[in-house]
Amino acid sequence: MKKFLITTLLLVFTLISVNGQNKWKGFWKPVEDDLFTNPEIMTFRGIEDPTRGIWLFKFDAQITAVQLLWSKEKKKFLASPLSSTGLGVGYRHYVQYNSEPYCDFAINLLWLVGFEWNEPTEADFSLASTVTILEYVNIGGGYNFTEKSPLLLMGAIVKF
């Protein structure tokens, strides 16, 4: 567990140092509507060719529509509907669509808390990585630390 957390932190710090600070600017704010049309913003963000798009770090919140958790006893995945929620960071690629920014692809790292709808239970904690396609659809996988098993996720992303 310690090695995993240390490796994750090193990876995050490497990404931060490799990429310019302008990719983190506005982490908590919506993407500018005139990202690809305002020359000042384009210069600030380092956009030379709007047709190539730009990668930006943004805050993410996840609502998991279906979580598939591996059952050691049954040796198969068990589905849990609307089973977890969490927060994380996303590295999103924006392209110009009708003169406005559109997120066509993203990679996300999320810390999730699982729960049961019917009764109060002990919360499950998971670390997951997902891929966002079509701006809102999330698929990915991770590890549930409470159950000590891998999981698969399918859900929707709330973007900021």
C-alpha cells in the first residue's frame, strides 16, 4: 500500500513538473468559452494551432452508474448500481467545435467512496483511473481497498 501511494505521488509530481503551469491555471473554474478565439488566452495557454487542441488539468467529480466488483468466492464480477461517488483530477483534451472548446478525451484519477443504498454499511474506499469519452461517459478500473479486490467502473462525469 505504501509503495502504491508513493508511486502515485511521484507520478503526479512528475506530471506537474513536466507540464507547464498554464495547464493547471483555472483548475477550479470552467474552461474559457473563447479559449480558441481570444488571442490573449491562446497566447497565455500556449496554443499555436487551435486545430490541434490543448490538454488541461481540471477538477472531476464522479458518480458511478455501475460498479463491477470482483467476488473471490464466486470468481466473477458482481454488479452494484449507483454504488460510489468521488473526487479526483482529470487531464482533459479540448478541441475547437463550433468555435467553442469541447472535451473529446480525458484521463482521470479518482478517489471513490462506495456505499449501499438500502442500509447503512461500512464505506468502501477505492482508487480508480478512468477514461472519459464523448465528454460525459466514463469507463475504467481500479482497486477497492476495503474489499481488497479489483473493480471496473462505468459512469458519468460531472465536469467543472
